[in-house]
Amino acid sequence: MSMTLAEFKATLKASEPPPALSPALVALWHAGKNDWDRAHRIAQDIEDETGAWVHAFLHRQEGDASNAAYWYRRAGKAIAREALEIEFEQIVAALLID
């Protein structure tokens, strides 16, 4: 499925995520809908660096900096310092390209 960041963000108006999204993007979709618990449950089941990156973002969003730092290390990413919305867009854009 080919989608831009703007198109992804437009789907946040729907009640369900688009069917062809990867699990990491589905987790971010739920995060974008302010459903942290569902996003976190999905991210916990993704056992690769992408899942760790999303997991890090979610813990940062939650305000748990030490747990977020652990997941950033697992993802091989530097700890994000920009606004959450900017990081959200950066992760979504990177995953839409993959």
C-alpha cells in the first residue's frame, strides 16, 4: 500500500485503520487516535527494531523517559528530543517508505 504522511493522517478520522498497514503503522495509527493502550499492546508484539522504535515513542508519549530510553537503545535510535508530534510524523514517514 502506497500512502503519504498526509494520507495516513487523514485516515485518523476513520473508525478503523486501513487494512494494509504494517503492525507498526497500526500501532502508530492507534497512538494518533489517542488510544495509547491499544497502540502499546500492538507494539509489544513487534519483535524487531521497528517495533522497538514505536515502543520507545509510546513510552516517551506516556512520560516514562527511562523506559523510552531502553526502547530507543533496542531500536538503535538516539533518544528523541523534538516535540512528540514531530517524532510521530518522522516515524510514520519512515515506515511508509519501507
